Amino acid sequence: MQWFSQNKYEIRLEWGLSAIEHLAREVDCAVIVDVMSFSTCVSLAVDRGARIYPYPWKDKSASEYARKIGAKTANPDRKFSDKGYSLSPVSIQKISKGESLVLPSPNGSAISFRARDAGITVFSGCFRNLSATAEAGSSFRRVLVVPCGERWPDGSIRPSVEDYAAAGGIIAAMGRGNCSPEAQSAIAVWQLYQMQNLLPLRECFSALELQQRGYNEDIALCLEVDTAKLACQLYGDFYASVKRIHDSW
């Protein structure tokens, strides 16, 4: 057992892509938490009966990939027109049942696919589908919850409090006692902000960035708790709900 493995515990937590690289092969499932905005976009789309194809590059290859699989492409920025989609969760609200959307989001996509390649079940979780994600993860004995964080200009990871709080909420909702100290700390953060109706998170770094860019509506959507009833699971190259994957398209 490596010192970083948290192997004594059923519920574990660690940050970003490195968490997958070092811990994923010792668990049964991973929950990827990227609140502003990857996981929220996935939840909104899946709740409306759509499929999300994560894509790890923000360049023209995303459109080429979408054409190949017969999907639409989200604008890799948050800008969108009335007829299009982007990384702005507001734009995903109008997606239709049966649609397939390529979502160019390097952080959430790369972590999702690396977890998939480790041979484990992968879920995307956020505040919106907190309880549904916890219920889906509860059927697995060893669970790794991964807050994705954001990036500094030099590319290094910047831990984000909104991802940490959502990760803690999902862990708390699982109701499991055998949690690592890292997981327990996230629960404490969740409980603190839950008592304040998540209001302080409207002033966290990620929220302030969105405010400055004019995306206040995105903040409100990302901080909704349990407004979605479906867990989002990665099936090969796309996210869908456990229920939806068995329905006809």
C-alpha cells in the first residue's frame, strides 16, 4: 500500500487528474466533480434525455469529431447563440431529448476518460444531482471522489472550494462511515456551506470569474442543490443516465 492510497478506507477523495493516475486502480468507481461547469452541463443534458460526449481539446477537431458521430458541438467558450450550445450551463437548458452533444472541456473530459481507461465505473456529479449521484455510487464498495479544481495561468491545478463542497455533499449523502480523512474534511466543508444555503460560494474565485464575464445565471444554475433526479454515468465515450441508456433513442 502506498502512503497516498487511502487504501484503509472505502470512501476516498483526491484532486484532479493525479487522483485518477494514482488511486483509480484501487477503487470500483470514481465520481468526477467539476461544478462550474462541466458536471453541471452534463447533469442538465442528461436530465433532458440527451447524451454528452466529453472532448478533451478546445480546437477544431471537436467539430470534426462531432460530424463523425452525428452530434452537435458546444462552443468551447461560454459564448453561444440562440441556436447553439456552449460550456455555459444556461445554454444546455434548451437541449432536446435524444440529442447528442460534444462538450469540449479539457479538465472534466480528460479526468473522465482516464478513469474510464482504468477500468472502473465513472459518474459525473455536482450540486444539482448530489443525492442521485450518491445513490448511484453507494452500490460500490470502494469509491474515489475527485474534485477537479481549476487551473492557474501556468497550468497548475487550483483547488476550487465549490468542487470540494459538492464532493463533500455527495460523500455525506452516501451515509458511509468508512471515509478517509480527506473525505471527512470535504464533508465538513459541505456541512458548513449547507448551513449557509451555499451563499458564500457565490463569492468564490470561480463565481467571481463568471460574474466578471457576465455569466451570473450560470452561477445560480451551478449552485442549485438536488434539482436533478438522474445520476450521470459514462458509457464508453458518452454520459447518459442509468435509466436512459436502456431506453430507445
